[in-house]
Amino acid sequence: MSTRDRILDAAAAVMRAHGMAHATTKEIAKAAGFSEATLYKHFADKTELFVRVLEERLPPFVPTVTRLRAGEGAVLDNLRQVAATAIVFYTDSFPISGSIFAEPKVLDAHRAGLRRTGRGPHKANEALTAYLLAEQELGRIRADADLPTVASLLLGACFQQAFLHQFADDAEPEAEAVADRLVAALAPVIEGA
């Protein structure tokens, strides 16, 4: 593993444990087994290091949604998989991504990076909506279903579950069970084509 990767892994671990606001370069360097000077050989400053962690060390979620293919598998089963994956993603990423709002400089840099690469949290909603629209065209979803709203409701509920877990500091949500309940609540809105 490269020095850069070891630093990013250490920074992600420190950020998850202490939040971004309390993660210092000294603590990150110590966790990586390097000096602070080594950190600055690979990253211009603390902001760049944190932005790289956000971009490179959060678990991927959007690819899970973009891999969905209309006509493959049962629609509700596909949505359960998306929901379960989203809950895990949001739960894992909350300690890091939630704290960027406390650091305006980091948030601005992260936003700029997302714009530059064409990524962002809205991409999951767009991909899920596109999948649902394709299923609707195949007649597997009701013609009158408001699919952008369905996508927002599902992903928003998953995000809330992760937030509540972090806020309450309770046991990690049972992603599969929660996903089953969320999709069951949405089923009447999309079924009956």
C-alpha cells in the first residue's frame, strides 16, 4: 500500500472516530505511522486531505443504483437492495460527510470537486429515477406513479435512518429489515401496472 493510501486510510479512521472538526494532521500522521511533514508531501493542506478522504474513502453507492437494469429481477426486490445498500452507505459515511458542514472551506472544496467530476449526492436520485422510469416504460410500474418523488422518498428515508442511528448512538440499523418496511410502504404507489 502506498504512503498516500495509508494516510487516506488513517485520516478516514480518525475522522470516523472523532469527526472532521477534531481530526488533526498530527493525529492522522500518528495513526498512519508517518510524520506530519510526510502528510504535506502528499496533500497541500488539511482541507485537501479531507476532501480526498471524502472523494476516495467513502463507500460507493451510486454505482449500485446505476447497475440496475429495467426488466431484470422484481422491481420491489431491486428497490429493497437499493434501500439496504443506501442505509449502509449513509450510516458508514455520516461521521465523515456530516461534519463537512462545520468546515466551510472543506465544504466549498468538496462541492468544487463534485462539480468538476460530475458527481454528487443528487446522482443517486437521478439514477434511481431513471431506473424507475425505464421500468414504467416496460409496464412494470403504474403509469401514474410520480417516480422522482418515489426515488426521493426512498433515499430520503434511508438517509433519515442513518441520521437517527448516528444521533441516538444506538445499534446499527438492520438494513434489510428497514429496507423491507420502506419498500412495502411504497409498493402501493408503484404496483398495479
